[in-house]
Amino acid sequence: MKRLVQSFKIAFSMYSVFPIPHVEWKEENMRYVFCFFPLVGLLIGGAIYFWIWFCAWLGLSAGLFAAGAAAIPVLLSGGIHMDGFCDTCDALGSHAPLEKKLEILKDPHIGAFGVMGCALYLLLTFGLWTQFPVRPETAGVVGLGFMLSRALSGFSVVSFRCAKKSGLAASFSDQAQKNAVLRTSAAYLVICGVGMLYLSFAAGALAILASMVVLLYYKWMAYRYFEGITGDLAGYFLQMCEIGILISCVLLGGVY
């Protein structure tokens, strides 16, 4: 039980800004981190759900609503996944050999491709939120999407090949209790999938399909250009998965 609690604390201290007591990062404390990672998404999704209805209640403008909705996931996650997204954009944009790409991923400085990628991502996210169909069904689907993306991310970290033996993804993959992570990830995926389909069959089905397509692309891209996944690539996947779900809600949010 103690190890589960310690893993819970590490998951929230690493992947969110929620105040959590310090926990020592040692092997036995990290085994179940990805069992709790989707719960971070549940809280972020809940914050988005609250923001949607708070803005509707106050009658705020579409621009202010969209700006807040685009900012909340970045702020509550501490920007860790957006950082990985930017690093991956830099590495992919370099068209450099493998070793150089991996060096770019490790570089703490952001390059031109990372800046452009981040700006375009946030601009597109903002635009999509201005068109978001504010209904309980769509709010629920997009909220569950933050949980779904993290369940898929945890699944990928313990299932996909790592690009290198060191680094964050490799550390978590090596020290994870993989069977437990796979079982809990499957449970989260079922809960999210059933919930999305129940809330809005059309938008939910498209959101699930979009998530699976992004996951397959992520694996292909990681193996093709990096020979495996890294922590930064996992962040890239998370951001792409979430915008894919948002697109699904905008496209089919008005259809049951």
C-alpha cells in the first residue's frame, strides 16, 4: 500500500502543479506511477469542464473562453508535455542523423522549429475552442479525453521500445510494474471509451478513432526517426492526442 501511495505522489508531482509532499525517486516508489497518471488528466479534464460552464454562466466572450481553455491544460500540467512537444518539433525539423536528433531532444533550449510548433499548436487550439459546441455531452467527451490520452501514454511507455537506455521514459519503463500498468491502463481506456460513447456516440467514436490513429502515428514516427520512444516524444503524443480529441468534438459535437 505504501508503494502505491508513493507512486501516486510521484505521478502528481511530476506531471502536474498540484502541491504534493516530496517523495524520493527510487525504484520501489516508481513502479506504479503510470497507474495514477490518468488521474492527473481526470483533474485537468474536470477543470476544463468547470471552465466551460463557468464561462457559459457568466456569458463570457468566445475569445476569453478559448484563451482560458487553451491555457488550463498547460498551466495545470506545468507545461511538461508541451516542453516535450517543442523538443520533438525541433528534432524532427532538424532532419539530422539519429544521434543528433537525440541530442536535440536533450537540449534544454528551444529552437526555431519548437517555437513555430508551439505557436501553431496553441493558435489552432485557440481557434478550435472558439468553435466548441458548448453542451454537456461535448464537455464530457473532451474532459474524458485528458484521461484517455494519459492512459494511452502510460500504455505506450511500458509497451513500446525506448530509444535509449537512459532518460525519463527509459527510467519509468524499466522500473514500472508493467502488468499492473497495462491492466489499469486497459481499465481507464474502457471507462473513457464507454463514457465518451454514452455522452455522444458520434463525437465519442470519432475521438476514440482519432486517439488510436495518433497512437499508431506516434509509434511509427518514433521508431522511424528515433528508433524508439523518449519522454519528450511521449509529451508530443499527449499534445497531439488531446488536439485530435478536441477536433473530434468540434466536428461532430452537435451530433448524437
